[in-house]
Amino acid sequence: MAGKNQDEAGGAEGWALEGQVKWFDPGKGFGFIVAEDGGPDILLHANVLRGFGQGSVSDGTAIRVAVQETPRGLQATQVLEILGDRGAPFTGFEELEDMSPEDIAKIDLAPARVKWFDKSKGFGFANVFGCGKDVFLHIEVLRRSGFAELQPGEALSLRIIEGRRGLMAVHAAPWEAALNASNG
């Protein structure tokens, strides 16, 4: 299969590849990825996703994983990177319309914890460690970052700007990303 990279995948029988999340159901604890270069569906188990620091991933998200052939087919063994939405411009957010993905990537990551999030309403709030203000979390920002939903108390990293109505997240990442960014 194309894209085999044994060093990065950590074993002689595995390889790394990029694909797109076909669907993922956190209630069932699994979903599937479609490889960029085609081929059979790749199983993505919730434990593999949690090993990356996320409890969910949105359908259509670009993702890079280590894959291994098993008796039941291809299975992701490690999430290497969640690529999210690959740069389509934001619409409906006045604050973000002139920001490129590169501009957003320059904003420091801040460790945060979800205060509450209501998927049906499409928004929620988080608290950043050391900051007394709430940070607005919109579902579209989460989807573009690869998250399907969030639970109260869940830790994550946020890139934050001052919006018209206060602080708002423009990107979300697993909580370890803020630690890794400050150590690197």
C-alpha cells in the first residue's frame, strides 16, 4: 500500500498515512477513516483517539495515523496528527474573515477546560488556566479543528482572540499541545 513509513509508525508491519474521517461515533467507540490514496476503510477505535488526547473527531476531518494490517482489515494504531479543515476561509465570523490559517497558527496555545458545551445549540464556553474570563467556543471552530463534541471538564488547548463580545477560540487542539508548544 502506498504511503508506508515504517519508522514513523513504529513497527515493521505498520505505516503512516493521511486520510479523512468517514464517520466517528463516540457512543459506539469507533469510526472509520478513508485513506487519501483510496483503499479499504481503516478502523479508528476510541482508545486510539483518546491516546492522542481527544474523545471525538468530526466527520470529514483530515487526519494522519499509523496503520496496521490485522486479520479483520486495516486499523489505526496511533493518531499522529489531526489536520482539521485544510484552510477553507471562515464565513460568518467577522473577526476571522481576514485571518489566514498561518495567522491563526501564530497565536499561542492556552491550556483550558470546558465549562459547558451544548452541541445542539452549537456553542459553549471554556476557562483558560490563570484567566478569569470565559472563552466562547463555537461548534464551527471545533469542527475545523477536528473535534465533534466536548464534555464539561474536558481539558484542551485553545488559540484565542479578543472578539466583538469578548474572548473567543479560533482553534482547538488536544490539551498536550499547549504543553508541547511551551517546551519546544
